Amino acid sequence: MLSTHPDSGTAALPCAGDATRVRTRLIDRVALAHDASHYLLTPSAVVTARDAAHVGELMRACAARGTPLTFRSGGTSLSGQAVTSGVLVDTRSDFRGVQVRDEGRQVWVQPGATVRSVNVRLAPYGRKLGPDPASESACTLGGVIANNSSGMACGTEANTYRTLADMVAVLPSGTVVDTGAADADEALAAREPVLYAGLLRLRDRVRSRPESVRRIRAQFSMKNTMGYGLNAFLDFDRPADLLAHVVVGSEGTLAFVAEAVFDTIPVKPHAATGLVVFDSLAAATDALPALVASGAATLELLDAASLRVAATDRVAGPALRSLAVEKHAALLVEYQEMAPDELAARTERAAPLLDGLPGLAGEAVLSDDARARADLWHIRKGLYAAVAGARPRGTTALLEDVVVPVPRLSHTCTELTRLFAEYGYAGAVIFGHAKDGNIHFMLDEGFEQPDDPSKSRYARFTEEMVDLVLGEEGSLKAEHGTGRVMAGHVRRQYGDELFDVMRELKGLFDPHGVLNPGVVLSDDPEAYLHDLKSVPQTDPEVDRCVECGFCEPVCPSRDLTLTPRQRIVVRRGMAAARDEGDHETLAALQADYRYAGVETCAADGMCQTACPVMIDTGSLVRRLRAEDRGPLVRRAGALAAGHWSGLTRAASLGLSTAGAVPAPAAAATRLGRRLLGTEAVPEYRPGLPRGGRRRAGRAADPAGPAAVFLPTCTGAMFGPESDGTGSTAAFRSLCARAAVELAVPPDADGLCCGTPWSSKGLTAGKERMHELVRRSVTSVQRGRDIPVVCDASSCTEGLRTALAADGIEVLDAVTFVRREVLPRLQVHRRWPSLALHPTCSSVQLGLDADLRGIAEAVADTVIVPMAWGCCGFAGDRGLLHPELTASATAAEAAEVRAAAPAALASCNRTCEIGMTRAVGRPYHHVLELLDAATTPGEPLPRATWPAPAGSDRR
């Protein structure tokens, strides 16, 4: 049973002058109790750290009270190192800085930046980070450093340990150490003399014992994240360097890394990739030595169960989908080179080897096609979550991560398969980085009751697995970190002497033992059996969620309330409380979930684009909204569908009236929101556009129309910016000058894509509108095979849903114009620069190439901000909860303002409004800009920016 009352000790936690940084509400603690591992501990408080000094204050305060403290950033850790029953410190929100240095040869990072966000900034320089974990879209540099992450291609040569240049570390005493400073050693000796002397003593102790040196060299010749990185005592001499490199892989048990500088590695831009299928797992692993010798950059193993799941991926090719998997296995093989001729020579030399591999189940084909390669890597990177998502409902996914010398991998896999059969793990899966002898295997278990017999089975299997891996001279953890899952086996792997060195090292850094206790080192060999996570079934839309966290970076509400993962785990917390009869916990979670879980969800579907098992948490939220609607509201929604023209006219009139008297209008909506609630009354703010124009249909149908045009109703409600014409007028103008005929339904002003109803859970209204649209479109098409076109990306997405059953092609106006209209037009003038805001719908519809193509037709430089994301306006969410859009757009808006482009564009009216509000400069539909650029003599709308201090920029 969870306590709904905060621990009295948390009230005194340092808050850096902002009390909201210390959160003790139950919903906040439950939301962050879950990471990607199979462990569950609920923190007593969650603190959002402001900076390094604040972290130091927190560590001193916790040491004084003996309160455990754990750092958490991306929450993608798989071994239980990011959960705690003590104080959980969020180091993601305010630690996202990235600075590229020395033409990309180095990069400065903070712990909250994701690997992908760093690599995006390095890409223009042809460089990237060495570590390349499969979770790169969501995992952060804090976790990469804490776990000494490696990945699919970097091996041990380019992992975190090898590519870290220096760091700024905060010690449990509060001391801040910059290991890259010229006087780092002197400063460390002066400020932390005991630690300084202790590091030198341990270095000399390790070096003086030949058996210790032999064992360390053998262990760290492979990938190895078991225990502390004692190889630092052999590789470095200076205490500052020793400190930096023992902190790498220490999983938040020694210090907090506030900043780091990495040496980067060159991107080999030319690659050939193929999925080489074998008739057995043994044949695949037996092929490894020859393939490694051939210079393969990556060799990723997929067993039969992995292949079955991979074949269901939305991007799986015909060969994979049609494979009748029995005992097959595959290797994802990739060769990489700097130049095309080098790649051609490499693959030519490899061809005879590939063709002659014993046990091939088909032709070994390599492809240099970018799309085909990206699809294969998409499948591989999402494999763990996809496999875990296919597990039996109600079970927990247990992922292990081991490494053995490559020549011993085949035997190890054979023995693991035998153990799976012996212990009844019929659904077990093996995959991983075979080139390094590093494999992952996943088991399904249910831990519903404390005395569940499955726990005993898991324990017996684990003991035999440990014997197997150590008997093959391997390591029990290759790259996922020791965590809680293997902390009790560190002594067994390293022996008493080196375990004692690790114990002393921990004591030197953290004498009070408050940093992440139970992680990395434990004297309890059964520690891995405590605090196991159960997965109660709650909602069919999201029950497959494995809590991997891949969805979180793309969620617009991630910095305001909850992420998709958190929305799901809080629902699971409610289910657990309900099952246990814990009414107090259930009531507390339900009370806060309405706003945090339902009202501030944009339901934009972006989480589905990042989720390996295609979960759209918005579908859950829409159902919850539907369940919350009373019969009167549902009837009103259905009635609105039949009177949409009048309602859009009323909304337009209301906006125009409010624009004439903005202050009273704003005051009136504030009062209405206080009286009727924020979900009932939108907030009017000065700066919103005035009302739009009625959507006129065509009385006469052209003889040979190229498309049926359904103008968006958002353009009818919201007028264009003061210097614009609006997307509907621009699209009509462009088509007219290109002599492209359009058919417009006579009843166009009463039609809608249905999204206003579906987003609110008003199913009857949505279905009624969809039927009106189908009737209207088919009456205009008259059997002609012409597409339906709409001029707002979110409406295009809604219309595709509405007309999918009828097999009617629906195109966005952006795509239609680029294909059918732009080639017939002449661009007379261009903007020097243009910032482009793709929308969540344009991403999901695959419009972004066309969107960029039109932007590049009218601008010399097109900028898509690196901090781009969904704006969170989400129809009327930005009016009902403007704080959602403000939070979602903050980083992107700052980047746009710094770039000061001459024009700003998007492809959806409400998104344009949201970005205009965020940036403070008008956004136009990209078709408005194209219309102006292709109309002789038409003035180009331009964004005006204040000149920088000391500048004469006009």
C-alpha cells in the first residue's frame, strides 16, 4: 500500500528557490517509479534539479538524513538502476545543453540530452558519438555515462569509457570537480584529500597484484559493465583521470555528472546492409568468426522468435514477411566505409564469403538503398520493446545482457536454449550484438504474488545461467549496467580481492552510502529477487506497453504533466490499488489524473510514431474522454455534426468580435473558465486571429476536375494572419494559375474531417459527420477516380480515416501542389531564409518531404529546428489549456527566435496559431508563401526581428 502523505523529511529538501521543484504528490511519485526495467520502487519525493550546485545541496541534505538518493534522466535503464524508495532526482528537464566544438571533433553535453539530439547536431560535421545504443532516440547522455553504454557498432573501442574526454562531476560532499581543468589534480587534492589519496592507493594496490591485473585485462577485453570500471586503475595515472573513468559506468552510485565532453568519431556515410537468414541459431553463430574477420561493422543476431516479431513490424519487407520461420536465425550484417569505391571493394571481397556460409536459408543480399537500410535498423532498434510487447498479457519482460568471447558464443547460445526448455520458458528470445559476443535474452514471468512459484523458477534459472556465462569466461553484464539485477553476483564474477577494491572505492566517494544503495554492489546474492514489477492489465489500448520510454521525447506534455509511459503506469497504479482494496491511493491518483493524464494529453498520435509496438496512448485518452461525457453532451455533439456550418460561422463571428474588444473578451473567458471549468470554455488571448470566411462550394462542377477539394473548417473559424490570405484562398489561387480544375462540394461549409468529435470522445458525432462527408464526396466524384484534397494536415489525417473504408484517396494540399501544381508555376522571388514547422499530422502522413520541397522552392535556406516537436495546440487544446502549447513549443520557439528567419511556415492553421503565439512572429501556411512567391508583383510577407545589439542588420 502506498502512502498518500509525503514523508516529513522531504519538506526540508533544498528546492533552489522554487518550491515546485520538490514534488511529493502521489501521482508524480507513481509516474516516476517506473523505468524500463523489471523493478518497481516508489520514491518518497521527486526533485527536479536546477543545476550542479543544487544537486550538491541535495546530496548533502540526503547524507545528513541518511536518505537514499537516485538520479534519473531518460528512464530507459533495464537493470533497475533508476528506481528508488528514497529521493529521485530528475536530471533531464534542466540539463539538455549541447555544444559542438572543434568542427565536430568534440561535443559538450549535459546529462538530459538524448543521444539522437546530440548526433543531429553533429551530423553537419560528419561526426557522431561513439556509443550507439538501440534506445538512442530516448536514452540520455546521463544514462550513457552512468552505464558505460556501447551499442551495435562501437564495441569496446568507441564506447563511453574510451571516448569521454572530461567531465564536471558533483561528489556526494557537494564538491564540484572539473576533470578537464588545467589544475584538476591540484584542486582535487585540496578539496577532497581523502578521495585523492584513496584513488592513488587503490591504483597502486591493483597494479601490485598480477592476478588482479590479469583478471581486469581479461574482463575488460570484452564489453563489460559488471561492477565498477577497475580498468581505469590500469589505464590512467592521474587522480582526476581516475575519478572521471571510475565514475563512467558507476550508475549514479559515486557522483553526479553535470557536464561531459566527448571525443566524437567520423560517420562512415557509405554502407551496405542485409538480413542474412540461416536455418538454425547454431549456423548463424558459427558464421561469426569469418564475418568478423571480413571487416563487418555490425553483426546483429536475431533468433527465430525475434524473426517472427520482426516480420510483423510495419516496415518489414516482403522477404521477411513471407519467411516461414521454424528454427531459423539471422544476422543483420553491415559494412561501412568512407567512400563509395571503398564500400564496393569491401562488399565485393565479402560476397564469396557470404554466398558460401554453411546453413544459409536463402540468398545473402546486401543493399545500399537508404530506405531499405533504415527499415532494417528501425526493426532492430525497436526489437526489445517489440518482442516484449508481444509477451503474454499480464507478464513481466525480463531482459538479460551477457557477453562471452566470440568463439564461445555458439556453445553459450546452445546451452541457453537448453536452459529455456528445461525451465519452461517457451517464449524466450535471443538477440544482440553478436560481433562482440554480446547477446540479450528475454524471458516472460508473472510476479503477481510475493510467494509466486515463478519467482523460484526464475531464481533457479538465474543460478544456472550465471554458472554458464562465468564458466565461458564471460561477463554477466555487457552494456546494460549491473543495476539491481546482478549486484549480488559481482563478488562471484571478480573474486574477493577485486570486490573489496570496489567496496573501498564506493566508500571513498560515498561514505554515507546514500547514492543509489543496492545498485552495482550488494552482499545479498538474492537481491535481484526483491522489488520485482508486476504488470496489471488495465486498458486494452496500452496493455502491451513495456515501459521502455521511447515515446517520451516526442510527447508535447512531457515537461508539463505526464508522458505516454507515465499515463499508462499511473493507470496501472490505479488498477493495483483497486485490486488491493487501497481506496485512499486510488482516490488520490484519480483526482490528479483528470488534468495530468486526460486534459493535457494532446492525443496527437506522436507517441505511436516512436513506440516499437505502435501504441497510441491518445486512443486511451479519447476513450476516457468519451466515458466522461454525459448523455446530454453526447447528444449535443451529434447535433453539432448536423449544424456545423452555423457553428463555424458563430465561432468566426465570436473571434472577430473579440478581436474588436480584446480586453473585455479575455476577461469574459477567464470568468467563464472559473465558473464552468477549463474544459468547457476556451481562453481568449489578444493576438488570436479574427474570424475566417465561409467555405463556398461550386454551383457548377468542372468537366474534368483533378481533385475534390474540401476546404478546412479551421480556416473558416480562424482567419489568416493580417498579412496573409489563408491556406484555402492560396490553394485555390495556385490551382487557378496552374489551370488545375477543382470540384468543391456545394455543402462544403457544413463538412468536417471529424477530428473535433473524435478528440473529445464524441463517437456518435464523429460517425454522423463521417457519413455526411462520404455522401458529399461520392456525389461530387460521380464515379471519377480523383482524389480528395484538404488544406490542413490534421484534417487530411481525419479525412483519411473517414474515407478509408470507401477506398477513396485523400491527399494533403501540400502533396497535391508539389506534384500537380508547382511544376506549372514560376517562382519570381524567394525569401533568404524560412523556418519550417512540420506538424504531428504531417509526420504521420509522410508529408514532410513535400512540405520541405515547397519550402525549398521559395527560400534559399530552409530551417527545421532541431528542437522541433508537436506544438500541442491539438485542435482546441491550445485554447483550453494554453499552458500545454507554451510548454511544448518553448525549446523550438527559442531556437527560431535565435535564427531570426525571414519567413515562418507550417501546414495546419491551428499549429500556425500555436507557433505564432510561441515565437511572437506570424506563421503562414506554406502554400500562402508559394502563392505570394509565384504571383508577379505580390509583396512577400516577412517576419521582422529586432537587430542584435551592435548590429546594423536591416
